[in-house]
Amino acid sequence: MMAKEIRPDPTALRGLAHPLRVRILNLLREQGPATATLLADRLGQSTGATSYHLRQLAQYGFVVEDPDRTVGRERWWRAAHRNTVLEGAVGHAAPAETETYLRAIAALYAERVDRWLSELPALPDEWSDATTLSNWRLRLTPTEAARLHDELFALLERYRRDEPESEAPPEARPVVLQAQLMPFVTGTEES
């Protein structure tokens, strides 16, 4: 069973702070175990590149070999954790790595929204009232923003995760909630 989360320290964050590594880890979390060859096909990369980055992810504890699937020279890998939680102190300790990591995450989020928009015309009617692409402009103190953050995370804990071991009704489908709580403290942010 996969652990719930990893909270990387600055050294481990350096092992994750690469756009291809973020994409590999995301695929392993979303689609399950894979080989370097399968990941290379899915990502349009060479097997050598995905193999190298898998080894780096393994060195820092983000992925592990899947012994139940590995046969001979064919190595299967799986994500070691469901989520990565980046704590503020780590961000301050490794600012360059934090920016690289967060930019890779933002690119994944943008790609996901783009895929969803492409599939929107085929969305069954019963899902129409359950979708949104919204934003709210709030004026909060740091304490209020932290409380909002904690309340959102607590709310999400009440819902079923998209995981192989969780039972779900037959009509349940993967639903992604992306959230960005972004305080703009220097100047004015344009909508």
C-alpha cells in the first residue's frame, strides 16, 4: 500500500525539482506502476532519460521498485506516496528548487485543464452542474489564508480518493480538484 504523503526536506526537493521527474511521478500516481519504457512512450522521451530520472526519484524516496511486477531485467516502478507536501520552510531553504518544482506542477495543472476543455463537449449531461473553472478574489490576512487552507484540506478528507483500493459506486469517475491559494504581496495582481 502506498504511503499517504512525503514532505521533502531541501535535499530531497533537489531530487524532485526537474520537470520530467515531476511528470514521471505524476504519471505513476495517476496511472499506477510502469517501466521506464512505458513512461518513455507516454511522455515522448527516450528510455534512457526516463530510466535515469526514475533512479534519481528512487534515490530521494519518491518512487520504489514494484517487486510484484519486476521480472528479470524489466524493472517496474511505483510512486512511494500519494502526495507531495511542500512546507514553507523548505521553500525558503531551497528557493531555486522550489521554483523549478512549482513551475513544473503549474505546467501539469495547465495541461490537465487543457485536456478537460478538450473533453468538455463529450461530458455527459449529468456532470454539467458538477464542474467549474472559477476563481475568487479574497483579501485575507496570513492567519485567515492559513485557516482557509486548513479548512479546504479538511473538507477534501471527507471525500473518496481515486485509489485502486477504495471502493466506489459504478457511476463514480475520476474528478480532479486543483486549488491554488496564491497571496500576491508585492504590487497588484491582474485578473
